[in-house]
Amino acid sequence: MKPLLSFLFSLLIIPAIGQDLNKDNFNFSAYLETYYSYDFNQPDDQNRPDFLYNFSRHNEFSINLAMVKMAYQSDGIRANLALMAGTYAQFNMANEPTWAQFINEASLGVRLHEKLWLDIGVMPSHIGFETWIGAECWHLSRSLLAENSPYFLTGARLSYAVKENIDLTLWASNGWQNVQRVERNRGLGLGFGVTHRPIPGLEINYANYLGNEGIDPVKLWRFFNNFYLQSEVGYWGLTLGTDYGIQQAYLGGINQWYGLTASLRRAIDEKVYVAARAEYYSDPKGIILNEGLKVSGLSCNLDYHYNPSALFRLEVRQFISSEGVFSLPGGRFSKGNTAVTASFSLSF
């Protein structure tokens, strides 16, 4: 399998680099995450609330993410190609054309200077502290901030390491988390990010996005900001994050949304971790969410690292809203939603 994948990947990047490829420059990896989630509201359609894109199926054994990845790295060229399947891909890529729904990453990069890279393609966004790879996150599920901001962007990215502890990123993208722009008249998006690690164990990040989310001749400019602080000292870890966005309204004026999250993690020993999270998300005009919503969330999870590659997790998560927005059987609605989810992931 690996020789075939190496051959296909070579066909992708040979025209871009115009040089022979050494197989030692390739790295192959994979990630598989299975889960079972039980939603006590027992929704008729078997789907968790529609603002969730991970672990989104109720009362069934399923695959959240199955991913295979090939990476190429030489002195001045790098490339990544990752394909995926699972319910994360099903829900997060639902609006993309069929050919794009299996693409997790696909990018080519060239070093312009000793510390300056230009990459073009589908790549992880510069926004937030969580990724689609659950084993790299503190919690089994992703925060409301992560689920409702771009996991990825498609476009051109400049990244510059100012110092060993300061990184800058500049983006021009196909809009707000799109592989392919749905509307031809929608403009490109711009993004900027800066990450600072002032002392070991502390990371401070700011990222933004600016783009026109309207369709000509109507312009609806969106300006989004994300900030987080993450600290790990000894057995303890703390993350504080916030989102704030504004967007022009069709009839004039400005709509806004924001979110807050706080996470606390504790290592019991080398294999066992516990974590708790509190969060709040307010989007009353439905700019990001499908419907206007204000929701609070609480969760706690227990992690067991069977070995460095295998991770078992158990999480209890509850959402609370001032209005009945969570589906119940028979077309009824509830102000609360509670679910228990178990997952097993393997990185190899």
C-alpha cells in the first residue's frame, strides 16, 4: 500500500519541484477514531444538535474520523495529502462537492526565505486551539468555539517564524471554511494570526478573518476574532478562549456573535487524565448557526492512554438554553440536552 501511495503522491509534486524524490523524505501516518454516543433527548433523526460536527450521531457505533496522510519534506519543499471519512467529514463537508468531501489536507509549500514559507491548498486554519484529530485535544468533543469556526481554509498561506517563540501567519482564502467557493461572486477572505510562547508551557494566540459573505451585488462583510491562552504546568493545564465576530445585516446595521470557553485538565498519572469545560455561545441572529441560539455548556471527561498511540475516552456533556431548541421525540423540544460519549482512537 505504501509504495502505491508514494507513487501517487510523487505524481502530485514532481511538476512543482522539478527534482528527484527520495523516499526517505516521505512520512506516512493514519488516525482512526471510533465512538458511541447516547443522547438522552433521543432525537428522532438520530442526530445530535446541528451545531456539532464531531460525534454527531445518537445511539449507534460509528467512526468520527478515519484519516490517512502522506507528508513530504525536503530542504525547500513540503507537501501534505490527507484523505478522510467518517461522520466528521459527513457533517462538516456537507456543503462541498462530492470530490472535496474526502479531502482533509492537500497542500504544496516552498520556502521563500530561511524562516518564511508559502503554502497553497487545503490546510488547517490558524484559528483556535483544537483540531479535527481528537487525540491532540484535551476533551473528547470539540468546544462550541471550534465547531463553529473554520477547522480548515483553502488558499495561500504565508508563515514566518519571527523568533523561536513567535510565529506569524497571513492567509488569502476561498472564504469561510470552503474547499470550493459555492457562489462565484463571493470574494476571497483574508486572515492574520500571531502565536507567542513567552515562557515554557504558556501559549498565547490571536487570529482573525475578514471576508465578504454576501453575494453580489449585496456585500455582507464579516470580521471575526479569536483569542486563546493555554498553559500547562506540572500536572495541571488551563485553557481560556473567546470568539467575537460581526457581520453586516441585509437591511443595514451590524449583527454580532461571541463565544467563551474555559478548560481545566489534570494528569492523575502518566496514563490517566481528567478534564472539565464550561462554555457559552451566543448567536441570536443565526449568523454562524443554522438558527439563532444562546447556549451554555458543561462537560467532563476521563482519558486513559492504553499506550502512546491508543486512547480511550469517556465524556458527559450538557447543553442548556433559555428556549426549547433541542429536539425530543414526536416533534417536541427541550431547553436542555445531555449526552454520554465513549471513544477509542488509534494513531499510527
